[in-house]
Amino acid sequence: MERREEQPGAAGAGAAPALDFTVENVEKALHQLYYDPNIENKNLAQKWLMQAQVSPQAWHFSWQLLQPDKVPEIQYFGASALHIKISRYWSDIPTDQYESLKAQLFTQITRFASGSKIVLTRLCVALASLALSMMPDAWPCAVADMVRLFQAEDSPVDGQGRCLALLELLTVLPEEFQTSRLPQYRKGLVRTSLAVECGAVFPLLEQLLQQPSSPSCVRQKVLKCFSSWVQLEVPLQDCEALIQAAFAALQDSELFDSSVEAIVNAISQPDAQRYVNTLLKLIPLVLGLQEQLRQAVQNGDMETSHGICRIAVALGENHSRALLDQVEHWQSFLALVNMIMFCTGIPGHYPVNETTSSLTLTFWYTLQDDILSFEAEKQAVYQQVYRPVYFQLVDVLLHKAQFPSDEEYGFWSSDEKEQFRIYRVDISDTLMYVYEMLGAELLSNLYDKLGRLLTSSEEPYSWQHTEALLYGFQSIAETIDVNYSDVVPGLIGLIPRISISNVQLADTVMFTIGALSEWLADHPVMINSVLPLVLHALGNPELSVSSVSTLKKICRECKYDLPPYAANIVAVSQDVLMKQIHKTSQCMWLMQALGFLLSALQVEEILKNLHSLISPYIQQLEKLAEEIPNPSNKLAIVHILGLLSNLFTTLDISHHEDDHEGPELRKLPVPQGPNPVVVVLQQVFQLIQKVLSKWLNDAQVVEAVCAIFEKSVKTLLDDFAPMVPQLCEMLGRMYSTIPQASALDLTRQLVHIFAHEPAHFPPIEALFLLVTSVTLTLFQQAVLALKFPEAPTVKASCGFFTELLPRCGEVESVGKVVQEDGRMLLIAVLEAIGGQASRSLMDCFADILFALNKHCFSLLSMWIKEALQPPGFPSARLSPEQKDTFSQQILRERVNKRRVKEMVKEFTLLCRGLHGTDYTADY
């Protein structure tokens, strides 16, 4: 898309293209950016200003924009332009101008020390960038010089202003280093230089932080500065004094947040674990915060409890291995662990009354991993110490997982409920992990508690407590093989005794039964004690997901033991399907469940059940097939076709999916005669064709029809054979009329399964030839797909050409197509690079250019010069020299694909007028 470069504010929106980057024009453009109500004018102004910032004139206008009579927005733009010029165009600055540039920046920073803070920060960032570019050779003691210059007594600015300006400069210096674009070898040199220079920074910070006369604003800046420097991986022992001062500052509410940030950053450095003695000194400091933590919890001060918890977790999580290694200090580390336990069990419901407990969960994983990684003897010692701690953790987590009262929960927002759900999933994952350490004793522990809760008459019944214990059991049973656990029979016996008066509890009961479905398959005598609960829950729309997914699991795992219950299951399922209790996806799961169930019945039984199950839908489909197509009957058709395909996905009387289970699996005798699914498909085949004839141009309906056959073919494999001729014929007609991707996928499936069987050669071969011929005809316009707005389509098309072009030498017909239409392909690629396609797709177009160059060099060298000849193609912003350079670069590079991608990215930026702007940083 062509856009004209306009000079905002110079002569209105219709101004002639101009790039006159004067102070006046920049100010007008800034006024337009901030105050013009027209969004298009704002966008034009922003683009123009971005070009102004990178122009050579920026060196001139930036200083003028910083004049005292300008407003802060204008001064800020001037400071930003200086930073961009220094950080990105350093090589343009002559070495003899380094010192004057440095001096000018110091002067401006001193002046703005008592001026606008946002402008001061940008100027500090600009000087920081200059320092990083000059270190270590051209400015070896940069940081020490900064400290000295700002401490000079002859400055016109007051002491506090100078101090804050210096601290701002020292704070942004490490931050600018982290984001700088220095080459890797320079980055290493500068990092080393900065590590040495922290000797000039830390004593100053200590002095300012410990001085009673230092105002709060200075001490806060000191903490932020320290926080910034420790991220350069300063040795932890060099930070000791500052960390201790930061701990002391935690008592000052104004400094609390900055202190927490500084301490956490210092403790969390990857290198910190080397300094064990310093880490050991930190434990008493953290433990010393316990009273402040308790007070905060008592007063409902969530910010303070959150901050202290972050500090305790940072020490425990980052250094548990190093601290566990110091066996003689085991008691102080255990005290830290207990402090973190207090944070895990902090009173209140997450995320409404507390947000701290979730911070601790990763710590418990880390501690367990570290304990289990020790050699046997040491592990045994720590197991003895920490097993009780982990049993306590389970109690704490299950308490935290409890729902609030119904009344309180009713006031929660949907966002709070969702956060609580995710929090419970995190707890579930933690419990599952803890099982590795505590083993079967954990299940016994949960079972005993649940048994006491359900049989005790002493305590008032709490559904929340019951639900949480079941949730814990389910968390473990979902992923751990509990088939050999001796408490599961008791648990299955307890479940029917649970008084289910609440949706959340009912959901968890369902999911627990589902998690135990494999155990039920090994103990079929127990199915009858839980199946009625599941079938009853099917009728409750609020239990839709849990009841349907549980029935599906039972039908999949226990199908060979379900024939006595089959009639009841089918009847209840039919009833809820007819009443439309469940949403579409649960209806599909329910059909899959019935497919598993029917697979284990005798063929006559299957056909009888299929008849009663499907007949209402077939009658409905017959009516819909007569109606004039409209959106509502389309939804109904897609729904019915979906139900059928989901049923056929799992209805497998040959038990193909069980083959991997081993010979000991109980199998039914292989049935004789046609497969029931094939019988049904043959009965409804004409009806499906009728539906198709009316909906052939609707991709969704065609997809739903193809899905029925695709799912059936995948499940039935060879048993699908009787359907092959008529399906091939139907697919051929469909694809010839309106080609659709779903028909291609189904064709591929048929070819994959039946092409090796001579009996099916004729219909499969005829279909394959037809589909290939139609597709090739389509692909004569394949270049069109490169211009589609959808990125996946463009990527797929580019992939097609990069696969096709290497064949132009070995396959005559491909070579002919490339010779005839390759120029058209190149033009489409150049148009895309010129601005018609998203920049995120440039690698795909570069792949085509690379393939053309590698496999059709002589043609490309002729075409590319011709194609780039017309003025304004592929962009009006390009000069003939730029186009010539690009074509020469491409033609020279036939080996390195990465270089071609870089050339294309560079060229597309020129085409779009974005070269050297901020936008380029994102790609």
C-alpha cells in the first residue's frame, strides 16, 4: 500500500512531500501529534517525527528543542532524538567530537536536575549510552567521573538536586547496558569495566542510605540504583552492606517497595549461590522479618505480607541446594522453610483476601527436587526432617483449596472465580508432585481424614472440607497409578455416603470417579456403587462437563464390564440429548462415550441401540434436507453430522485401539458380517448426498460430512471397505464441483489405508487422478494465494513454491510451468516485499527468492532486472540505485539463505520508508 510522506503542520494534510526537518516543523508536528483530533493526521505526524529523529538534522534541532523556553513534551522529544542518534548511529560521530558531546550532555543534565523529571531521565539515558559506547578505551573511568562531576561544589544546582540527578544517571546506566545493541565482544568488555566501576558506586550508595539526614526521596532513589546495579551480576559479598541497609529500610513504609525489589534482585542473581557465607548471614535477616509479617497479616496489609514473602521465597527458592548442603546449619534453614510455610498458609481466600500464598508453590517443588537429588545417606537424613513438613504442606494446601461459603462465593467476580480455579489447578499439580516424596502414605492420610469427616458426629459437616480432601485424592489419582492402593476400595465405598448438596462438591465427586475409572476396570464389582451417581448427574446442566467426561472415561476403560448397564446408560443419555441439557461439545463427548459402550456389545445389540439412538436425528436431518438453506438449519445440520461422526469415532467392534494393550486383554469374538457402522452409513448415504447437494458451497457443512467418513475410516480401517466405491464416487463429484480442503484430507485418508489393496485400486485410482487434475488446474492461478490477507494461506503458498522450484530441473512439466509463469511469480513476490504483505511474512518470500536463485539462476537474473525497471515499482520510495543494489545482492547469494532473509528485511524497510526507525527494532 503506497503512502505519501507528508510534512505535518507545514501546509495541512494535503502538503507536498517534504522532509524539511527544521525546529519549527518538528514543533508543528509535535503539536499535531498531541493535539490534532484527527487520528490520520496524528499517525502522519508520528511517522514524520520518527524519520526526523533518525535524520542528520536531528543533531542540530535536538539541542534547540531543549531550550528553557520550550514545553516539556518538546524538550522530551529533543532528548529522545539525542539518545537515538547516540545509541544507533554512534559510528557517524567523529572521535574528536566525543568530548564536546559529553560536556554538552553533562551541562543539560545539570540544568534539568531542577527541571522536568521525564526530560532528565531521557538525557541521563543518552549520556549512559554515550558512556557505554566510549568504555573502556575512550572513557576508562566513566562512572567515577560522573560521581566526581556531580559532587563538585561549584555547581549552580543545590546538593539534593545534583544528588538525585547523579542517582538517576547511575540507575539508568546498567538498564541501558542490558538493552544496548553493543556487539557481543564489546558487551563483554563493557560488563567487565562496569563490574570494576561498581567500586565507585556502592560506597556512595551505602553512605547515602545510612545517613540519617538523607531525605526519603534520596534514599528511595539509592535503593532503585542498587537494584539496577545488582542485575549486572555483582558478587553478592560486595553487596552485603547495602543488603543489610535495605533490610533496615523495610521498616520505613515509604521505602518498603524499593527495599523489597533491591533485596530480591540481589538474592536472585544466578551467581549468588557461590557466596554461601553471605547467604547464611541473610537467613537471620529474613527470619527477623517474621514479626513484621505477622503484624501485616493481622492488619490485612497485603502489600507488606506480599513483599516479605517475596524475600523469603527468593532466598529459599534460588538457594535451597546451597543451603541444604550446609548440614550444620539445618535448623536455621528449617526455620526459613517454616516461615515460607506460614506464607503458603496465609489466612484468607486467594485471590480475594490474599495474593501471597501462590508465590510459594514453586519453592516446594525446588526443595523436594534438591532433597531427592542428594546421595542416599544425606537424602535419608533430610527425608526424616522434611517428610513431616510436606505432610503439613498437604494440610495447608488443602485448606487453601477450600471454597468459601456459598454466600461469600456469590459475591466474587467471574475474574476472581477464574483466578481461584487456576490457583486450585496449581495446588493440584503441587500435590501430585509431593506424592513422589510421600508415596502411598499420603493417600492413606487423605482417606483417613475423609473417613473421619464423613462418619464423625462430633464436628458440624463441612462440604468445603469434604470437597478439598476429595480434590486432593483426585489430583493424585489422575496421574499416578493408584491401582495397587489399598485405600481406593474404601474410598469408592465412602463416595455414595457423601451428602451432595452443592455443585462444586458434586463436580469434584464426578471428577474423582473419573480419575478412578482405570481402577474400576480392574475391580468391576464396584462399578454399580458409583455409576448411578454419574447417570443421575448427567441430568444436571451445571454438572455437564464433569458428568459427561466421567461417563466417557468409564465407558472407555470399563466397556467390557458395562453390557449389563448398557440399556440404562443409553436410555439416560438419549433422554438428556433429546432434552438438549448439554452444550455442543459435551453432546459430542457423550456420543463418544456411547461409541465406546456399544463397541463391547453383540452386533445385533449394537444395531438395535444404534437404531433407537440415531433414528430421531435421521428424521430431523431428512426434514432439514428438504428446507431452503438458512443459518439456523445449517447449525442444526452441522450438529447432527457432528453427533454421528463422534459416535463413529469410538464405535470399534474390531477393537483396533486395544491391540497395543496386550494379549491378556479380554476380547470379544471377531464378528462376522458387515460392520454396524457401515450398515448405518449405507442406510444414510443417500440422505447425506441430498444434504450435500444443497450445501456444497458451504465449507462447514462439507467439512462435517467429510468428518463422518474420515472418523469412520480411521476407526474401522479395513472394515470400511464396502463403502469405498460409493464414497470415492461422491468425493470425486464434490471436488470437481467445488474443491474444498476437507475433501482432500478425506481422499488422503482413503489412499493411505486402501491403496495397498488391489481390490480397491480402480475407485481409489480414479479418485486420485481426478483430484490431482482438478488441483493442478487450480494451481495455474496459485500466485493469487500469495496476495491473500490471511497469513497462514500466504505461508502455505510460499511453502508450495519453495518445494516446487527445486523440481524444475528434474521434472519436465514443472520446468515448463516455471519458464512460462516464473516471471509472474517473481513480480508477486516483489510486490509483497514492496509493502503489500505483512513484514512478519518476509522470511517466506525470501525463501522463494532463494529457491529461484539457486534453481533458476539464468531466468531470475533476466527477470529481476526487467521487473525492477519500471519507476515506482515495487515502491515509490526506492531510488534506481537501491533497486540495482538489491538485485545484485540477491543474485550474488546462492548459498546462505539467512543472508537473503536479511537482504529482504532491509529492502522491505526501504520500500516502506521505515529504515532506521523505531519500528525496525521489533523485527
